[in-house]
Amino acid sequence: VTTTDSSAQDLGSAYQPLTGEQLRDPYPFFARARQEQPVFFSADLGAWVVTRYEDVLRVVRDPQTFSSLDTLDAPFEPVPEVFEILMENFRPVVHLVNSDPPDHTRLRAMVAPAFSAPRISRLEPAIRRWADELIDAFADQGETDLVASYGYPLPMRAIMHMFGVPPEDTERCKRWCDDATLFAFVLSTLPPERQIECAHSVVEFQDYVAELADDRAANPRDDLTSDLLQTTHDDFEPLSPAEVASLLPGFLLAGHESTANLIANAVRLLLERPSRWEGLAAAPETATAVVEEALRLEPSFQGMPRTTTRAVELGGVELEAGQRLLVMFGSANRDAQRFPSADEFDTGRPRLPNLSFGRGIHFCIGALLARLEGQIALETLARRLPGLRLADGFVPAYVPTLMMRGLTRLDVCWVGDA
Ligand code: HEM
């Protein structure tokens, strides 16, 4: 790809999201980009970065022009051994997030009932119980890393339970999910041994969920894996066990990682100003508004890729067909054209939909579940530990991945038992 605009190139080389200041706080850089060059090219990432709300919205609403087929394809080549492992064992992945209509239309129609409001609200009592149990486990310690002890395990338990993964397999599923995230987004930046490990994890994960889907096809149970296999539709063929197996890693992964990040990001935003935390503890019903504002300011998915299917103008740039884009929800959500005083945490702001869950045909199918989990996680924590505060000297550090916004840890402390 060539670009003749030198300021676009400058901004592109200044974009270093995986390290230093921009990893800690990417938002000032995006503010500059929205102002100076709202769509700029990053040679390092081989992609055009889209930063304004209007442009991001236009892309996600137009899947004909902006395809999702390459969404899960790593932008750079991994070491050759990775190909060998995949060539022998890998099953092609059918998923919602990396498909376009008409395939996407069928898949979405077939899985939508599993994520319906009644199905999700049935989980509420269990999520509340798990939140309390997790807090019981660390309540008398006076300090904890909330990412490890609360943010991750809560949505992990929920999603594993929903799809019928036995609790004793949670740990290895977690490892596979972590490796699969690296595999999808930053594989080629890892040392060769880690790349190979991640490829093995992806294959083991596929074998595991294939067995799970085959088992539920033969012996249906009260879980979503069985539901997906039994769902029928007037216009579409049912999902085969192989298709369900292919969908499962995506659900297990998307279903916990992003919600875990939401919980930790929200608690951090609150504890940074103790009066915010006190406000929630005094009025737990405000958790819904806190979740929305945390999602807007620190979306777990900072962005997603798309690829142009035809020549198109976007944000003042002429793009050819076949160009990779990164649409940055994290930047769009702070666009002052859309959200006045966009950098401020304000739970009282007028409710304008933000882009944290995307928009259009790929709008997050788990949004209801994520919101419910986030809300219960905050409410329960504020009820149990109203005196929570950040540990002395805590400095937030973020996992260096391009798309996710996740704290490596969240050290907190409190006085007395919960
Ligand atoms: C805070 C938590 C979450 C955030 C911020 C989030 C964010 C997103 C975003 C931005 C998209 C759109 C991707 C695109 O346009 O390319 C998406 C899609 C998706 N999300 Fe979520 N998500 C969250 C939780 C969940 C949960 C709990 C599940 C449950 C399984 C889930 C499953 C999915 C799936 C399957 C898609 C693809 C939908 C499609 O392509 O039709 N997500 N999510």
C-alpha cells in the first residue's frame, strides 16, 4: 500500500499501541488523530486506522463494502512450524465475527435464541451466587488482585456453565482461550516457542470442543451446546456438530475475556476517585449507569478489523479494494462530536448509544449477558466491600494486545471482613 500524504505517514509511525504511553493511555493519541488525520495508515500494522465516530459507524453499518471475512486473520506471518501444526490438525473456523452475509445471516439466526433475554435472565441468580462465593474466598485477606480473583473467574464460570463445560475443565479452557487470543491478534510478535505453544493450544481447544459437541449431539442436556444443536429455523439448515464445535471457542473466549476486562476497568475507574466508589456503595442501583459509562470510556474491545471489498472514500482518504482497516471503538466513544466532554466519567450524561458492542449485523450477541454480569459484579462488590480502595502505589498496566483493553492486575485493599 502506498500513501502520498506525509502527515498520514507521520501519524502512522507515531501509532505504537503495544508499548509505552499509548498502551497505558491511548486516548490522547486518538484525540490527535481525530483532529489531524481521522483515517491514517499504520505500516507496522498494515492497516488504515479509523478514529472518528461517524466513520466507524459508517464502516460497521456497511458489511457489503467493509467485509469481516479476514477479521481473525493475523496481519503478519508466524514462524513456519506454526503452519505445520495447523496444516496437520487445524479445522477451518466458522464463526459469526469473521463471516459476511449470507453465511453470517444463517449463523446469527441459528444462535440468536441461545442469547435471548429470557435465556440470559435465567442465569441471574447463579451469577449473583458466584459473585458472592468469589468474594467469600478473599474477603478476610484485606487485599487482592481483583483481575485474578474476581474479574476473570466470574464471567468464566458463567460462560462455561452456559455451554456445559464441566467446572474441572475451566482451568485448561482458560489457558486455551488466552493462547487463542494471542494467536488471533498478536501471534507474530511472540517468540517462536510461544507461537508454537499457541498453535498447539488452538488445536487442543478445537479437539476438546469437537468432543463436547459430539457428546451433546448424542446426549442432549440443559445447556447451550445442546440448544444450538437442536435449534431449527424455517429458512435455514440446522447447525451440524462440526459447525457448533467451530462456534464454541469463539463463544467461550468472547464470553469471558471482554467481560472480565469490563469489570476490572470499571472498578479501576471508580476507585481512582474514591467518591465514585462511595457513590456506588451508597446507591448500588446506579451500577447499570456505571457499566455503560465504563464501557464507553474503556471499551474492552478497542477496535475490530474490516477489509474493503471495493474502492471507497472514508474520512477524506481514497481506499482501494482489499485494504485492511481497524475501526477503533475506543476512539469513536471519545469523539466530542458525539459525546460532549467525552473524556469525563459522568454517569449522569444523556444516554446516547456508544460503540462498545459494535453496531449493525455484528452487534455483540452477548451484550445483554455482559451488561448483566458487569452490573452484578459491581453491585455485589460494592455491597460486600464498601471500603474498597486501590492498593498503595498501584500503577495500572495493560496487556499488550491490539484489540483488547485489559489490566494485567488490579491491586486493591480494604479494612475488615466483607
Ligand atoms: C463487555 C463485554 C463485551 C464487549 C465489550 C464485547 C464487544 C463486542 C464487539 C465490539 C463486537 C462486534 C465485533 C465486530 O463488529 O466485528 C462483538 C461481537 C460479538 N460478541 Fe461481544 N462483547 C462482550 C461480551 C460478549 C459476551 C459475554 C459474549 C458471549 C458469548 C460475546 C459474544 C460475541 C459474539 C459471538 C460476537 C460476534 C457477533 C457477530 O459477528 O454477529 N460478547 N462483541
